[in-house]
Amino acid sequence: MIKIGNIAVGEFPLILAPMENMTDSPFRSICKRFGADILITEFVSSEGLIRDASKSKIKMTFGEDERPIGIQIFGHDVNSMRKATELAENAKPDFIDINFGCPVKKVILKGAGAALLNDIPRMVKLTQEVVRSTSLPVTVKTRLGWDEKNKNIVEIAEMLQDTGIRAISIHARTRAQLYGGKADWTLIGEVRKNPRMYIPVFGNGDIINPKVAKQMKDRYGVDGIMLGRAAIGNPWIFREIKAYLEKNIEISAPSLDERIQILQIHLRNERKYKGEKSTILEMRPFYSGYFKDLPDFKKYKKRLVTAQNEKEINEIITDIIAGSHSG
């Protein structure tokens, strides 16, 4: 049984990766329903949290059905991270996760996220302070290194473990790669094989289907797998991977009716959570997943991503249903 501190998370946990404007509470709940073992909030800015920013507080909202769940924080300043940890703990998550992996420019320019891969002493200091500031288990998500010449995750993982973290998730790319190129799990395997490592090591990057998940598990010996983009509009990937890993069976894709039913639940809960305007904008990346392999989806997609209100979206969904039945 894999544990994060004293939290049992399954024999081989599947984790939903935190993604900005994607993995909010409504979508996390759906992923949990389909078999995600561990959930993590969208990342929360330590500075924003201290300023009492409403957006940061909303990101820390979660339901009891989402446990075990971690609140992910990021930042550059030691004092801010310490205070943010205390505020995050007040929301009563199961653990605190630190983001040392986000590669986007606006985060890097603040010296946060993957920028800390260029300042390992500060990364270690920040982690030590977060660990000291909470009674909850602390985990870290990071990358292989800054660029191809600086892929030092084996050493970094040891140093972070020595600060007292209880698990590490590693994205199999460097910061320089952003989300492009091929994920290379070789060094994740090296971290896992390191005899000094005793905390769980989770792998992330290019897990697109159950067969790839099994290959990564068997080849690199990771303790669990984190899924990101492959789950967007495709929450049943967790169910499919579990069936393949545990019973060696391939589950067929859900019917269009089931996908639409889940999409409608997603839309309804998003509206309650964020209001109609944000829902219309933030649901747009999900449609390609929900309607994957649907013939003639291209003509519907253009309408969906330009729809201005929920009424329009529901009308388009009705047209999709009618079109599929007539076909």
C-alpha cells in the first residue's frame, strides 16, 4: 500500500495532475468518480493567497468526495510560502503540494515554479520552510531539470526528500521543453532505483492510454502515475487504466450518451461553481475530449467554442445527439 505520510492512497495510485483553469473542483469530482485516487488543486499563488485574492481562495475549495486531496502552492519568497502554507492548511486538505514544475513564462519571471530548477539552494530552503510550517504531509511536483544540459533530478529528489517531503511527482520533461517534444522517463526510473529514495515516486508525462501506463509502470518501477492533458474531457481514462493494470482487460470507450451525460453534469456544476461567463470560456478545451472520434465533430466544435451562453451550448449538444441518431 502506497502512503503519503499516513494517508493510504492505494497499491498503485492514479493522480490527476493540477492544471490551471482545468482541474477545478467540478472536474476533479468527475475524475474521482471514474477512478482517480489522488486529486490536487490548481496551483495557488502564495502572494495571491496572502493578499486574500478571491480567485486563490476559490481554488482551495473542494468537496469531501474529492479526498485525498492536496492544495498546491507556488512562490519564490520564503516568508510568503510559509504564510501561504498556514493559510492552505486552514482549508483542511490532506496534504500540501509545492509546484516546482510549472514552465510558463509568467510564473518563471516571478522566480517560481520551474524557475527554482535554476536555484536549487532556494528550492531546498522553500521546501524546508513549508515542511516546518505544517503538520500535514508535504509533496513536490517538479521536472527533470532546467534544460538538456541540466537534468539533475536524481540529486534534486534526494535533497528534497531530506527536507522531509513525503512524495515526489516528476514530469518527464525539462523546463526548456515546456509541453513539447517527447517525455523521457529514464531519469524518473533512476530516481526510483536510487537506493537512498524511500518516499513514493510518481511519474508524469505522455500517459495517453492504458497500454502506455502499464509500460511506464513495468519499465520504470514508479509507485504511481500522474495524468494531465490525457484526462481533459476524458475522465474515464482512469477507469480504463485501472481495468488494464488490475485485470488486464481493455474497456471500450463510453457511449456518446454517457459522454454527453457527464459533460452536462460538468457544465451544470461549473456554472454553480464559477458562474456562466467563466464556465463558457473554461469549458472550451474539454469538448474535443468529450466528443473524441465523433464523425463530423469539426462543424460542432466551431459552434461550441464560439457559443456565448449555456443555452447555445445545450442547443448544440441537442444537435449533436440528433445528428448521431440520424446517422
